[in-house]
Amino acid sequence: TGDWPYLWLDATYLKQREGGRIVSVAAIIAVAVNTDGKREIVGLHIGPSEAETFWSTFLKSLVRRGLSGVKLVISDAHEGLKAAIRRVFSASWQRCRVHWMRNALSYVPKAQQSMAAAALRQAFIQSDRAGAAQALRHVADQLRDKCPKLGNFIDESETDVLAHLDFPSQHRTRIHSTNSLERLNKEVKRRADVVGIFPNEGSIIRLIGAVLLEANDEWQTQNRYMQTEPMAELMATATKPETVRISTAAA
């Protein structure tokens, strides 16, 4: 019930027996923060792939159960997920900054990765989108001759990796990546590794569901995950699309 401005999505891959063979299935975990600043696990879905239909089915099920007021979805760059977000939510999308950095450095020779990483981080310490975009453009232009693929990567992904800068500054350290799900995913993988290969989907739901219930109960005893004052301001201006979706030119 209520509004859930921020939604994190991530997939963990597990092995399952199916028709006499072993297949890889995706366990999708959804975590959201409500307007009271409390974090909760709001969904788990098991499927054969991360195609758009798979993601759309999951996101639509969350909406049917009452998930509303989503302003920003944070995830890795799954093409199917991006399309599903556009289809199901009227929300901005933040590409996980941690995964983005790994992808960016993969286009840089090993000897230059430390230098490139330091330069890219300068963009993420800027106080607004305009400054961050300018810093990323500078890095792209400086390294374009030596690392043309990096320049193209920055050109294509700049808007997505800086989306969190359109939101309250007090929330940005929480919403720039899927780090809030990393610890949870590690625990899921640890428990799953004990089993190895699951006999069916139901066994995955029972084990992973128990892990998620345990984590969710622990979160409810903790302090608020986010400050509520900026949350109130965010929701008060949510009816004005320009305050949620600020273009690079207007920022």
C-alpha cells in the first residue's frame, strides 16, 4: 500500500533440473523504499530468461499487488528490463553505477585502467547533472583517440548513469547503484550453493523466499533507510514531470 518512489531490481542465476536436464534460471528480486523511508523486499520471480516478456510479467504482477508511485528504477543494463520499465512504469531508469564502471573499464587497456577510473569518478562527485555530464564528456574526449569504444560507451550511456542526479541529494548515495541488493544476493547465493542444483522451481521459491523473509524482518527493526523530508518534497513535485525527468540541457 502507499507509494514506493524507488525500486531496485536484480537477477541471480541458479541451476534447476527440468525435463531430465539442468538449466539456468533467473531469480529476480525486487526491493523498494516507501515514502516513510522504509526498505522492503516486494517481490521474487523465477523464470527461464531475462527477455522483455519475463520482466514485464513480473513488473505487472507487482503493480497488481499494489506497487505504485515508482519514480526511479535502479538496475543493471538488461535490454529486456529497460523495455519492460518503459512499458509498465512511467519512471526514470538509473543504470547501476558500479556495473557501469566495470563495463567502461573493460574498454580500457589494463595499464590505463587506474587512470581512467580516477577520471571517471570525478564525474560522480559533482553536485549536479550538468557538472557530471561535462566531466564525463571531458573524459570521453580525452580518451577517444586511444579508447574509441570507451568514448562511444559514454556517449550512449551518460544519461542513464546520471539519472540519480535528478533526485534529492540526500538519497543519491542509495540510488546510484544496486549495492543495496548485493549483500542480499550474496546470502542467496551462499544458501543456493549448499543445494547446488534445485529439483524444481518450488524448491527455489521455498529456500530463497525464506532468505528474503528473514532479511525483510531484519530491515523492519532497523532505522529508516532514507530521510523522509526529501521524500516528501519528491512526492509533492511528482505531478510535475519536469522535476522528475530533467534533461541534460535543462539540468
